[in-house]
Amino acid sequence: MYQVKIISAGVKKIAKIEKLYNYLGPLCLTYGNDKDGFPVPIARFDNIESIEVVNDLSTRKIVTSSEGASVTKAKTGNMVKRAVIGGVLTGGAGAVIGGVTGTRNTETVSTSTSSEVLNYLVTLQAKFKDGKIITFTVDNPEITELLFSHIGTEYINDEELEILKQKSLTKIANEKRAIEERSRNAIFEQRAKEKIAMHAPMESGSEVNIIAFASFMVGLILCYFTHSDLGFKLFTLIWFFIKLIFFTIVAAIPITFYVMHIGDKKRQNYSKLLAEEISNQKIISRNKKSS
């Protein structure tokens, strides 16, 4: 959302650039909102007759870095005015931006790098077809281009505006109903989960812990029943751990399939119960409203 600072008739205030009916309608300079939540227009862009660049305070800073040192040079001038005189009268709104950024005089040496920073600030005066004149400052070249691009655009009449307003009101109402519906469904789901909490499936982390523990215990039992004494205690201990790792890995395969199968079945049953309970909560809510 763009903003400009209006300075007409000694009044300074920030105005936004928005569509008249939020989603639809012509772009406007707006200030505040009406009872329907739509922006209150100060002036409409489809009503622009002409735009004049009153003042150009834009600056360019050329920063040159060489062997760790930085040198900054600033250059000012009527960049937008030059573009309006030389380009807007013949070439359209894009010439305004070209006037600001088109010319670059960067001093470089073989071991240096340069970059340019534009601080854009212009004062524009817009004249509208109804005789209104508004002066404002702009700090974004895209806004200037947007304003110039609307000179001479077709004016939208009241009948067309009313159609756009009704479409926008319908869209807002639909979005509001959708938000309320999502909110109600979230409440119903939370109530349903609380009611069937005892049927909730295990989390994936818990299943992994069960698989790891069960596999280790099975491996330990198998090692015990297949114990053999190799004579030398160190060899016996090493052989025991090798068998424990092997038996644990082997046991983990069927245990994993079993635990995952039980978990999937429980999750399916829980999803079914949850859907039924949410439906019950909706019925209860409707009955309360009707009673």
C-alpha cells in the first residue's frame, strides 16, 4: 500500500493510495474509512487532468569502496523536472523514472567498486477534472509513475461504481462468513477432541520409543538364551554386544511393522470418531440456537 503526504492549503496529513472499494473500483487518495469499511476518497485517479512537478529534492549518493576505505559523493538536481520537460510531454509517465535513475556518473578505479543510492523525494501538484488541486510529496518513484499513467484515463460513472460497490460488499460478506465458519469449526473440533481424548492415537515419537525399547529387550533376551562362554572375558563381552546389536536390528523389523500397523488402525478409528463427534457438536449447537 502506497502513501503520500498531502500539503495543500497548509494542511499536512498522510493519505493512502487504495482502490475505492478495497478490491474493486478506481485508485484513490484516501483518508479514513466509511461505515462499510471502504476508504473515504479525497480524489480519484480516474479524475486526474494533469500533474506538475513542483519541486525535486531527490539526491543520489555514489559510494566508492577502495582497499577498505569508502568515499561518498552526493549529487542533487531537478532530475524529475528534466524528465518531465524532455520526456513526459512526448514519451509518457515512464520518462519520470528515467529522469531520476537514467544518468549515472560513477567514478571508478581499477581496484574500487561503486554503488549508487537514490533518495527520492518530489513535490507534485495534481489537477483534477472537477477543479480540485492537491499538492503532495512522494518518496517512491513508482507512485510518480502510477500517477502519470492515470492522466487521461476513462472516468467511471456512478452507475458503474454502484455495481462495483455491491460486488465488493458481497465478497466481504462471503469472506466474513467463511472466517466465522472456520472459527466455529475450530471450536467444534476442540470440543470433540476433548470428549474422545481417551481414543487419541500415540504420537510418532512415542511409537519410535516403543519400537526401540521392545527391539532392545527382545535382542537382550535372545542374547541371554544364546549365551556362550569363549573363555576370555573380553572376547565374551565383545561377542555379547555384537549379538545384541544384531538381534536388536532383526527384532526391530517385525516390531516396527506391527506397531505401525496398530498405530495406523488406531488413527483411522480416531479420525472416524472425531468426524462423528464434530457432527454431533454441530447438531447440539443448532438445537441450542433453535430452542
